[in-house]
Amino acid sequence: MNKRNPQNVYLSVLSLVDTINLHINFTLPMLRRYEKFDEYFRHWEMLCRVTGVLTEFFLIYPTWIVVLLTMERLIFISWPLSRRSSYAQIRPKISIVILAIFVIGLSLYRFVDLKGIDQISVFSVVACNGSHKQIVFMRNLNLMIWTILPECLTLIMSLIIIYQIKLASQHFERTHSKACQLKYNQATKTVLLIAILFLIFHTPTGVYFKFN
């Protein structure tokens, strides 16, 4: 409906960071299956440590973009007046920047601790060479922030959205055309689909972490 729509901002950022995430947390670990490449990579200590920080960042960051996307749609449905404010246009950009700064702060411990949350992945690789200091608290905190917390928040918000859809649809029937209502429903269904797929495919990781 509007290229500057908050939902489109979140979806654009999500597509970008998920693409980068695939390269860092899938392509690179697959390349490191080759012994010579892996040995060279681990001996390039600074690059290896920076990659560890980026690995942690791009695991957590897109996860919370989904949470923000779901939250934005919940606000759109529950508080219709807020969508008309000028702040609604810049809110997603501010949220994305603040989230990025926060997640970077959470990921910086990987400069010291060479083993992070990616170690529970099926694509886990040998840690970098060099001095290593375990920061177990940060690792466990990031695991919760990556798995259990966003799953619970997304589930709760999705249920509330589903509950609110009928009320919001009735409001649109009185005040908007059918064309506008169709776009509204389509946008809501898109967000719900993303949220549900996130829950389906991300929950096994959270369950695995919880029981270990």
C-alpha cells in the first residue's frame, strides 16, 4: 500500500540479513569442511574472530527482525490511530538501528570466547586458533535470546493478532473499501505466515537448547 510502510521496511531488512546469514552460517562452514581452507582460515586469527562476531550477530539479528515485524502488525491492528502518525514511518528504522546496536553489543564477547551459540548448529566448525576464554554467561544468554525468548514472544503476539483479526475486519468493513480491506488482510496474512514458519522451523533449536 505504501513503499514506506513499516512492514515493507522490516521485510526488506529481513531479506538482506537472511541472505548474509546464509553465507556466513551455511556457505562458510561448508567451505571449512575442506581441511586446507579450514586450516588457513583458523590461522588468520583476526579474520576468524571477526567472523565469530558476525556469526553470532547474523543468527540473532534476523530472529528479532521477525519479532519486530510481528509486533508492528500487532500495533497496526490493535491501535489503528498509531498507523497514521508520522512517527509510524520512522519507527521501524529506529527500531532496526537500536536492535543492530544491541545485538552487536551481545556479540562482541566472541572476540574473547571462540566458541559461541553456533556450536549447537549442525554446521558447527572447529574454533579459531589463539587464546581462548570461555564466557559461559554470555553464551547462555545469547542462546536464550536467539531461541526461547523470540519464540515465546512471536507465539503470544501471533495468537493475539489472530484474536484481533475479526474485530479489525469489522472496523474495516465500516470505514474502508473492499479493495483496502483486501490489502490489509493480505498484509496481515503475510506477517502471520512468516511468524508461523519461524515458530515451526526455529522451535526445534529452542527445544534442543532447553533440554541440554
